[in-house]
Amino acid sequence: MTKLNSPRSYALGSTSTIAGQKCKRHRTSDLGPRTLLCLTFLIFNLTLVLGVSALAFDFGSSPVITTIGTDAEKSTALSSQIGDLSLGFIKVGSKEVTNLSWRPNFKLGVLGLGLDINYALGEEKPNGYENIVLRYVEYDDGSRGLRYGIIESLTWGHGLLIKNYTNWLAGLILLNNDQLALLGYATLQERYVVRGLWSKTGVMGLRLEEKVNPMLKLGQTYIVDNDGVMLSGTTEVQKVAGVGLDATVPLPLNFEAFAEWAQLVGHGSGFSTGLSWAYDLLVADASFLAAYRMLDNGFVPGYFGQDYETNPINLTSAEATGNIKNGYVTQLGINALGLAALKVAYENYNDSDSASVMADLFAKLPQDVEVTGYYKQPNFTNFRSLSLEQGAIMGGSIAYPVNPYTRVVVHYKKIYNPDTASVEESQYYELRFSF
């Protein structure tokens, strides 16, 4: 099933302190080699001569991350890019620090490399600030691949156990070298695919896929967090392991039928069955998924997901309800020639006071203006609950080209912070160079 991820850019900016800060510790280092300082100083002065400036307020955006060797996306070709220079301010407490950042990407055959090179023009630096960050280095020849770096949107099987997992640590202003992971795969005898995951945050996973025959594909998954995650508002560290089994059968008209079973060891298990569909119309492609799930009271679907590292679910609280949570999930995705993309998902479970709804949008407008938007409401009960005060998260960006090499990017985000019982909004203005 084709994944439709809206194109985004990793943007340097400042961020408010919001709920869901990273629960694990990070190392702060300052490399600052003399060569790097000279280079960045020259670039900075050139920028000033050109009259370029950018202003940032309370915003941190996510990077564009490519996972390798997935069913939906085969070997990913990374475009060579030596640019993406950004100048802005980072807010550290009550002070602001000017920062110059350069994010080159290099591609040579099956090899790829991405770096973040940062230079702070001041003494105050945010937690986790590093001058050189290895954003990713990868090898991918289509049958074997290994990536070391930031991982995003990792789904194994059909998402009952692992869905959109990322080791991106929300709350940090910049990437650092403490949040990297290894992700690899290998195709054996055209019948088996072995996948592996190892993260500096303590998460390790292994998956084996077998194409039994043209009409049946089986998968087995194991994942564990040896370090665990600290639950919000407590000092408790929750360490969980999970296992999963899944089977997929191709059907006519590009449909697939699937069944999946997963267990969070010592807590509960769940079962899911449904249909998925994807079709490429040359000028556009679309995808759809509908599944029914039967879940024990101690099982949380997609437990190793997008919010796992920053805001993990308290399994003890989930089990305390005593409810068996059966329900359904639907997803729809549309992509038109890379000019517009939309992804919508909805989940609802019995004996639950609320459902979950999310939407992600990307559009390329005339004059090469790019617009992104996203919305997420994990506590959806009715259309009145779409408000931010009920826990919704919304944001977006507009990228306007000044010339072929320069874009002005405006980011915006609003989120409800339960710790302060108020809606917090953040903005970030960026000047992005591409050479």
C-alpha cells in the first residue's frame, strides 16, 4: 500500500516547551573544529552582505526522513544537493541565539550521505546542540540496504504493533547524534526478506518476511525497548517487548486481504483483519485501508508508533479500564503528480469515550509556492471536539520562492498543553538556500 507522506523540510527554529518532551536523556557536545568555524564565518558574512536575514519564534519542525527497503517504497533515490543554508534565531529561555545551519545531501550510486552543520553566533546554546550531526548515511542497491540516521514513518506488517515509528525526539530544537538508529534489510533467494532495527534510544527490532507462493506472504516481527521510556508525569520507566504475526493475500483489482496478530508481552494481545488497496493512474495514485480490530484491555494498537519516544501510552492505565476494545480503522490517501497530496485516517473503538482522526495535506501552487498542513485529534468524540482545547494539534507551512536558489518559509503550529491548560502557538520564519 502506497504511503503518501507530504514533503517537508527540516527547519531550524525555536520551540516552546510543550507536553510530550523527550523522556530519555540526551548528550550535549560542542565539536566546533577550526575549519568549520572559518567556513561558516565566511558564509555568514556573505549572507549579511546580501542583506539576508530571518527571524524565528518558538518553532521546531521535523526532518524529511526516508526509510529504506519497504514494500510501499522500494530503493529510494536521494537527489544530490549541496545547499539548504539557513540563518535564524534560536530562543533559549529568555535569550535568543543566532544560528547558521547548512544541510548538504550527497549521492553517489548506491551510497547516500546527509549532514547538519551548525554554527551558533553566541555563547548560549540549546540542550542537545551539536556543530556536526550525521543526519544519515546509507547504502541501498534494491536488494540490500543499511541506513544509519534518523528514522521516520517506519511500519512493519499492517501497523498493529509498529506503525509510523520514529526516533525523532520532539522538543529538541536541533537534531543531535544521540537520536540515531540503524535500519537495514536484505533479500535472500528472492523468497525471504530480513529487516532489522537498532536505535540509540534502546529500541531493537527484527522482522522476517516469507513469500510462500504468489498468493501468500507471511511476516514475523519482534521488537523490544531495553532502556524503556519514562511515562509523562511520573518517574516510572516502562519497558515493553512485542511480537507479531501477519499474513497477506493478493486479490483482483489491486486489493489485498490481510490478517495480523500482535502481543505486548505481559500486557495483552490484539487481532486485526481487513482490506487494503492501492492504484497508480499515472497522473495520480490512491490508496485505501479498512480493518476491524479485536483488542484485549491491555493491548494498544500501534504501540510502537509516532509518539512512542516522546509521549508513550501508560499500559497500566489502559489495563485499569478492564474493557475489551474492539473497533475499526480506515485510511485514505491521494497523490496527484506530486502537485497535491492528502492523507486522512480515522480510528474508533467500542467502550472508548473518543476516537482518533488525523489529516495531512501538501500542495504545490502556481509560481512554485508550496503549502503543507496537518491536523491530529486523538480525543475525537464529535465535530465539537475538533477544537484545540480538546487536545487537537494543527500546523502548516508556506514556502515562497524569492529566486531559483532562495525560499522564504513560514511555519506555524498550535497545540493544547495540558500542563498549562492553555493553547500554545509557535511560529518560525526561515530563509532557505539551495545550490
